Amino acid sequence: MIESTEVWEKDRVFVRGLASSQYSISEYRKWMKTHPRVRRWEDVKWSGGPHLFHKMQVITPQTMPIQSVFMHLEELAPGAAGMNHGHQNEALLYILEGRGHDIHDGKRYDWKAGDVMVVHNGCVHQHFNDDPDEEAILLVFKAKPLFLFMHLLFQKIVEWPPKEPPKGHEDWRPPADL
């Protein structure tokens, strides 16, 4: 089942605490050995919709023994747009499937499968799928945990995607095999 935008409304842990009374290298090494080094896509559920779907908790300090990288997957339905938003941390987006464009601080950048795109610090941006019939899938990498650890907290949704599905794709769902 696909969840709503609750992922944006819940508390999320981006960086584990470093309290001297609760933390030691040996404890951290034990913790690392008990957590997976491989994460299966099928273990991460899709959320969001009907325009923008996410697999948000792919790689985070909560899910794997890692402190500095946050990775998630985004799927834009045919002809859909994501949320208009900004965040303090930079992001690298690898376009797995589809074609579209982004608007970064008012400037347009076209992209297609195989491209890598950079979203700079503090940039207000939005992703658009330009194909009226096929999805677009973007793999997103961020150093978000490090930025949050340094108390660089700015993150803002300027405009949510529409709640109505894209016309002609009322029953659209992200791929079940990804």
C-alpha cells in the first residue's frame, strides 16, 4: 500500500546521537556488525502520490551503518511534477528512467535517463516529468545527515504537488519490481 505524504510529517532520525555516556567506538563497531550492508529495494515501501512517489528510507543512519549519506528514490508519474522545495544540503540526482526538466531558482535545466544533475545548497527547485505516457525515476544522493548534524536545518516545501492524479493516469502506481 502506498502511504500519503506522512513521510514528511513524521520525525526522522538523520544522524545518531553522540553522547559520551552512551557512545564508544567498540559499541559503534558492534552496532555496525549487526546491521545490514545490503539493502533490498523490495524491502523499502513506496510512499506519496499521486504525482510524486518516494522510497525515502533506502540509505539513512537509521537503516544502515552510515553517518554521512542519505539516499532515496523518486518516481514522477507521466506528465507529473514534484513538490517545489528547497533544502540547505546539495543533492546529486542520477536519472534512471525518463525525461523531463527541473526549475532551479527560476532557471530551467533539461534532463534525460543517464544524466546526473546537481541541486546546489539552498536552491529552490522542482522536478517535472515531460513524458505524457511514461514515468521518470530519479536516484537522489545527499550529505543531509552531515548538514543536519552541523545544524544547517533549512528545508521548506514551497508548494505541494497536486492531490489530483495526472489526467489520463488516475490509477498510476510506481513499479512493483523496483
